Amino acid sequence: MFKNILKCFALFTVYNVVADAKVSLDYTNDGVLRKDGECNINFINFGINNDIIDLKIKKENNSNGTFNLLISDLKNANAYLNNKSTGYTFNDNEIKNYVKVNQNGNAIKDIEATAAPHGRFSLLIKNLKSCEGLSIKETFKTDVLINSYLYYSNVKPNGINHAYDIVEFGPSSNNVPYDTLKWNMNTGLDSAREKCGIYIDYHEFDYTGGAHWKWYLSTDNINNKKCDNPAFYATVKDSYANYEVMEELFGDHYNGYVIKREGSGIGHMDGILVDQKYLIEIYQNGCDEQNKDQVICTISSNKKLTYKEFTQEFVKNCPSIIEDPKEEVKWSVDENGITAKYDSYSFNITNYNRGALPKNENESVSYKEFKAANSSGIARFNVCTKCGDGTYIGEKCKCVSCPENCTKCLDGKTCTECATGSELIDGSCKKIITTTTTITTTTTTITTTITKVPTTTIVEETETVDNVTEKEEPTESEIFDDEEETSDANDSDIEEEEVTDEPTEVKEEEDDDDIEEATEIENKPKPITKVVVVKKPKTIKKCLIKKN
């Protein structure tokens, strides 16, 4: 037992030899280099100052001459990186997947990560021969969501890395952002570190907006290369995946001065305007499903705008409302606001709680000015659009065409009136389909041919009929009668009959009349045509034999 106690004491001594050493930090382009004289390690994206100094690092020697390195109290910044309502989840068993360990440029895969309370974890690196060139980097599972805001006083405040009252920020001063952006933390943090020498600064672990770390990235952090705010924002701006709305609202005039995650479920960015003193925000009257406190366009300037300048800048800066900037428009102004009339739609602009519109063509826009900062003024106006037939008010108050065959509609799915030739069925305009029935009558031609032979006259009649309406076969006299009735047929329809040169021998005189009659028919063979209404194909063959 005494030997076991000594063994444990010796092991405890080995594990703590690194932790007892004095620690210093070097901030480089590659990260934060922690030096303790025994095991110098480079840490990336794990914080600054005490975030790195207070790490617990222990060695465990192996029998083969290698050692295992245990590092405790590392920050798990992936914990609740985004609000769960966005579909983001992160499990403790995923930590290992987002920690990259390299030694002199070679990846080390033999590692284990174990979650610890309050957003921390420990990392075990196995079978090391030395600590030389050892680097540990935390990467992030997905883009972080960032709400964008504007600091109305338009001057970067002193002491950036703390919370501010939302009423000092636009739009609306009620926590509705200009837009929700996606920021790639992996590329953004690398860029800020390499170009400006700025490193992420973690504060406390917070439970109010989901269990996550509060963190800040700004020029108030360690800023080795002394970047000013425009230079800082240029390094991180390119890591936004969807910046189109901010470009539409502010162009190049917006400069974010801090990216941070505080107590809310989503991070946010605060910024100011560069080279612009006055700002007009245009809101809308709950068009489509858009929040009525959402800004749809802005007009920035270095001076207060006159009535004429305001109308010109409105057309130029609010393309989401104006369908065709080149279309002729009739503007008018009175105490109730400003009206614009186009051929197919119109809209009214009214005051909305800050600043005021001109009341006549000779006045200018009034702004709420921040005299203490002596830098800016803000005005807010509301727009209400009225669309013509065949269109409805869509997103950002722009008139959008109704669905097909609709002359009037409530939205892109619900028609209220239909065009001619369509009928309204469950909110949709369906075309009326007309069915035309065609009846076809078929006719059959019957041709009769009579051939005379020396002793026998054969009358062969072949007809193809569809179910003849008369079922009774014609008699000999009926055939001959028909032949006489069709004697005036066209010559082109008559076939010549072949007659032999041999004389016909007659033994009985009483048959002379019949022979003469037959001879008469021989001399004038004519086709007989019958028109019969038929239904079902059927073939009938008839053979009439007459003896001499």
C-alpha cells in the first residue's frame, strides 16, 4: 500500500510540472503562443490573456518514450453558437471534430475531447515526442447568425465591448434589425488575426439566450497592427455570406465597428455611417408578410434634403418600391404627406415618429439631430402603396402581378376576380373548357359486273357494307331494273365488257326473248352504284346464274 501511495505521488508530480511553470503569451499572425518553458503551444480562437494563461496543461509519460498531453479548461465556442430555433444543434461528442491539432504542419489525429461544465472541455493529445511546433485550433461548425444595427449618433463609442441600450440603435429602436446576416467565423477570425492582429475576446458563459459564451471582436480587442475601424471592417466584411440587403440599404457607407454575441439567441453587429451625416429610413405599412418595423430603404446625405431633392433621392434609393425609375411620375405635397402617382399604382409617404416631411415644395426634410455628437440626424417615414388591377402589394410594398387569369387578387395565391374565359374556384382562376363532338358518316359504293360465256351468263355482285339496313337479297329483275336506272352514269365510271366472238347456239325458240334481253344488257354494260348507310363491316358475295 505504501508503494502505491508513492506511485500516485510520483504520477501527480509528473502531471503538474507544466502547470507550476511561469506563463507568458506572444500574439502572432498564427495565434496566441503560450510559453511556459516546458511545453510551448500555439492556441487559435480560444481567446486572449487569462483565457490562455489559466489553461491547465499536464504531461503523462508513456513506457515507449512518448507522452500524452492533457489540456483542460478550453472554451467550447460551438456550444449554442446559434439559437436552436434556427435548427442549430451541437453535441458534446462533436467537439473532437472541430478541434484541429498540428505539429510542424502535420495533422495529429490521435486525440480525445471530453466535455466539461459551463461550456468547457479538455483535450488529450496522445503519443507526443515533444511540444515543438504544436498548434491547437478551434473551428466552428457553421456560420454564426448576425443581426445588423446602426448606432444613430454615428460616432464609434468609447468602450465598445459591452452592452448598449437598444433605443440608441436603428432601425426602429426596438430590436428589429436591418437584416440577419450569416458570418463565417472560421474565415472572419483568421482574417482579423492575420491582417489586423485582432483576436476574439471571450467574456462570461451566459444562460439567458441559451447556454453560450459571450464574445466580442472589435478594435478594442488586442489590436497588434493598430487597425482603425474602416480597416477592421474591411477584414471581416468579406466573410458575410449574404450582404446584399446591407448594400442595397447603405451602399459603401456602412461600417460595422463590432461583431459580438451577448445575451440574446443571435449575435449582432453595430455600425455607423461613413462620410454621411443625415439618414432617412423608409418603413412600410405591413406589406405582405414583412414586419412593419423593417426598413425597406434608406436615403443618406451630407445635408438636409429639400422637397425636390427628397423625391429625386427616393426614386434613386428605393428600387424595391419604384417599378421603373424612368417611368413618368406625378408628385404632390401637402400637410398630410407626399404622394406619387404612376399609371398602374400610387403611394403615399407620411411621417413616422422621427423627423418630418416638407409640407410644401419650398420646405426641406426635418431631422432629429444628435447635437451631443454633432454628427448626424435621423428621420423616419412610412410608405403605403396602392396597386392597380391585376397586381397586389408584395414584399417591401412593391406591386406584383396577380396569378395567371386573375384580374384582381389579394396576394400571390388568392384571386378575387377572373379574366373572361375563366371561372373562380377556391381562390384560383380556372379556364373554362368547351367540348366539341364531331359525327362522321361513311358511304359504300357497290359495283355490279355482268360477264357472258357461251352457255351461261353470270352476274357477280360483290359489296362491302357495314350492316346493310335492307337484309333481303335483290331478285334478278331488281338487278336489271337498277341497271336501267343508273344508265346515265358518267362515261368515266363505265368499264367496257369483254364479249366473245363465238355465236350463241339456241335450241328452243321460246327462249328467244330472254336471249335478246340478255344480249341487250351485254351490249350496254354499266356499273350500278348504291349508297348505303353502314355501321359494321361485313362482306356479302352474290352469284346469279342464268341458263340459256
